[in-house]
Amino acid sequence: MTDFSATRALFHLPDGVIYLDGNSLGPLPKAAAARVARTIEAEWGEMLITGWNKAGWMEMPSRIGNRIGRLIGAEPDTVVIGDTLSIKVYQALASALEMNPTRRVILSDTGNFPSDLYMAEGLCRTLGNGYRLKTVAPEEVEAAIDETVAVTMITEVDYRTGRKHDMGRLTAKAHAKGAIAVWDLAHSAGAIPVDLKGAGADFAVGCSYKYLNSGPGGPAFIYVAPRHAEAARPALSGWLGHEAPFAFDLSYRPGRGIERMRVGTPPVLQMAALEASLDIWDRVEMADIRARSIELTERFIAGVEAACPTLWLASPRNPAERGSQVSFRHPEGYAIMQALIARGVIGDFRAPDILRFGFTPLYIGEAEVDGAVAILAEVMDKALWDRPEYKVRARVT
């Protein structure tokens, strides 16, 4: 059994704050600062460029990829980290489309994160020749998978509502119709059990700065199923994805397996922070995370619905159908969230009207849930949100 009181002690959480936004940016692991400082001082400072060999910087993307792979049900040596999530989405989509050359449709849903849709739209414009992105409502995805679809591009957990797609069922449907399945795990990795191998996923991508706590701007990851490892051609032919980068060939030769999905120079300092976080994850069982997450989200929903009747649950009521977040709707959602933040409860707002709360059992327990409910109830009962300063939109919501 995972000891959540022990994991909580491993994070820096500011006094007086109930942090329910780890689904947007995870808090600082206490060991991360020292780990990054060591990388700066003992490695970069003393080793200089020899750190690529002496400190193992060059191997970090694959080594850390395997550690993340354990959390998402990936086979060994099928995950690599680096670059941003948008880059990894583009890589996966471009490779998948090239592997299914007689079809032109990317299928996604209207609940997908806009950046994924933007990357798909841009890729289609670049390719021309009839390529297009088709989006349907989340609940209509399965029925929309037909013989015209080249690739399904689905985020497993909806970033706004927390609605969870059935990865196994949708992947099976995609394969039955001759499509390739690409999954975005941005709100899954570290939040819910994922079984890429068992589901038969073809490609998967995700970020590390949410539930995996690598810090703002932390690197993304990409998974390629072993059956595609030597067939998937990287559209972004980066130097570090070359078979022999230091041969300095003038023509590109893709690296072996997942290594070919490396693009640019990896962010060594950010990867050091991620490794410190993954040391915590080595003590955790995902089944325990999931069970505890359901307990906390159920407790939160019950408390909010009893105390705040004007808030409308936007997340699925069945816990099996949602990730590790809960969303409520209200026309003044932005102002309500600002009032909460001013009182030490940090969640976030997603347009047009969603108050979003993330629940990470590594550092959130019943006391935080009950405290957040009590403060939210006060904000709503006394209309504390109805102040001009809470209605001024910041750049980040």
C-alpha cells in the first residue's frame, strides 16, 4: 500500500494554501531544488561540456522515458522525453499518417485540448492533398470511426470536464476500421492507471509538468509501439534523432527504435527536476493512486453539491468515467475562482464557465478537500466573488 502521508512530506506546499491545481502544474518536490543545484554546480559547473558523457546527459531522455513508461503501461525502451507536447503531437500524427497513406482524415473530438487540434490543422495544411481534421462531440467518437479515418487523435481525459475515454475500446474500434490510434496522456500520466501495451495503442504523447511534477515547461514524452518502432519515420528529423549524431552526416538516417523520436537538445536542468519527482513515483502504486483519487473526488462532489446548489457538476458523476479532476459550471466561474485563490484555495478556470479542481493523492487528503468545500461554500453563500477585482481577466486563467 502506498503511504500517502509519507509522499506528502516530500513536496513543498506553501503554508495556508490548499493546492487543487496539480492537474495544471504540479508542486515542487522538495528534492528537486537540490537535484537541479547539483546538476548546475557539480555537473555543468565542474564538468562543463564533458557532462554529456560523464554525467550521462545524453542518455537521460531514454532513461527517464523508461521510468515514465512504467507509469503508463509501456514496454521497455518505447518512451523517450524531450521537446514540448505540441512537438510530440505533431511527430506522432505525421508518422501515423504516413503509415496509413490511402486515407486523409484525422479524427478527434471537440473536448480535445486546442493545441492538439491546432497542430493537426497545421499539419493538414502543410500536407494539402485533401488531408483534414474532423471533430465530433466526445460521446460521438466511437460511432465516427469508420473506413475514411486514417488516425484517431484522442486525449484520454478531457482537460475541462475530466471525462475519460475508454482507451481499449476506442483503440480496438480504430484498428478494426483500419485506423491508427494516437493518445494524448497529458491528464492521465500520474493520475490514473494507463495500459498502453494492453490497449494496443500505436502512439502516445504526454507532458511531465502536471501530475509528474517536473516544473513549468518540463519536457514532454512520446511512446511508439514496438511493432512500429522501425517503420515510424520521424517527420521532424532532428540531429539527436539521427542514427549517429556525431558522425555529422549531411543526410538523415533515423536512429534505432524510439531514439529516432528525439529532436532537439534535451533540457538537462528540467530533466534533473523530473528525475527527483520520479524518485517519489518509485514509491507509488498507480492502483492506490486511483482508489484514493476516487475517494477524494467523491467526497468533494458530495460536499460541494450539498453546500453550493448553484454550481452545476460538469464532470461525469460515475467516477469510473472521469480522471483525477472535478469541474463545476457557473456563469461567474472566473470571478468565483479568483475569490477562492484569494482565500488560499488554488484551482483554475477554463472558458467559458468551468471551475476546475485537480486531486493528487500524493499531497492532497480529506482535510484539504473539506477545507476547500468550506471556503467555496462561504464564497458562494456570501457572494464574495462579486467584486470588480475578481472579474479582471489575467493572461493565465
